[in-house]
Amino acid sequence: MEWCNRLHKSFGWKMIGYHFFIEHDGKLSAGRPLGMTGAHAKGNNYDSIGVAFVGGRDTRNKDACTITEAQWLTLQKICNAFRVLYGDNIPIHGHRMYKNTFCPGFDAEKIDWDGTWEDAEKVIYPKG
């Protein structure tokens, strides 16, 4: 997470723009406090929580969906915790809903957040 924090600070921001950050192994790190407006979805930061995960590039440094099972399981736990805190009907969107970007590499709106990794994997990595 530190590299992302340094990157965001280089933009002149106070700190990392995300509230949470998930490493390849699923380890969760806290970024901005939830009470602080994020800097992750321009125009939509005031009423959203930013969660980022390491990845999104292949070995050639090209856009690629690289989410691991461990990352997804952590992301699922976070999303479900948010649903407990804020209600079952909170929307879960990927970064690309707000910006012309590849991120997160899959359609977050099509994920069954109560389902299994195997179910999510079919949406994240559809067979050609």
C-alpha cells in the first residue's frame, strides 16, 4: 500500500485516495479513515468508499484482470460488512463506472457478493 500512498501524495493529495487496499495475498490495509472523503471516483467521492487491490497489469505491463481468489475473498468480506453497516441495497461499482479505465478488469455489478469464488470467477474470467 505504501507505493500507492506515495503515488497519491505525489499528486498533491494528503494521503492515499482509497479507504482500503488489498494485497495479492488478500491482506487488508486501511487507507483513508472512513470519515474522510476519498479520492478514488471523481465526482462520486462524497458518498462512496474506495477499495483498491494490487494488480491490473500483466507481465508486459498491459491492462489485465489479475484479481486472486484471496483478494476476492477479502473484497467479498468488506462488501458484506458494508452491507451490514449501510444496508443490503448499497450499490457496488467498479472504478470504470466513473472513469474511462480498465479497472478493476471485471464488471463488479454482475458479481453475486453472496456467492462463491467459483461463481465470481465465471464473471471475472469468462471462458472465451
